[in-house]
Amino acid sequence: MAKRLLPLLGVGAVDNETEQAIEEEVDHVYERLQALEGDRECLKHCMSSINQGDKGMDLLHESLQHLRDLMDVELRIRNINDHVDEAAGN
């Protein structure tokens, strides 16, 4: 996909290293766009739940608690990986 976008970005002939860097950046931007679209859909569902009254709020609170739990797990994994890297001298 990135190769097709290069002319649209005003990028002419480039060396392979530059082309690869541009492709990686475009891929990163595309991945971020997909994540933002997912976030948007999640927010739409949250707003819908809020509009449903107490039951919707309860569901939203429960969902947020699950997200907090997942974030805690991710932070613990990062801390473990950081300690492993430090012990290995990286």
C-alpha cells in the first residue's frame, strides 16, 4: 500500500532504505488509524450504555474495571521484562 502512496505524497524515486522507512511509517500510521477507529466505536458503545440508565452504567463500570485489570497485568509484564533486561545487562 505504501508504494502506491509515494507519488501522492510527492515522493519521487528514492533508494530502497528510504522507501522501506517510508513504508514502515505509513504502515504505523495505518495501524494507529485502525486503533483510533476501534476507540471511536468503543466510545460510541459507552455513550449508548450511559444513555440506557443504571443498567448501562453498571455495565460500563464493569467493563472499565476489566480494562483496569488488563492494564495492571500489562504493567506487571513490562516490569518483569524490564527486570529481566536489567539482569541480562541490556
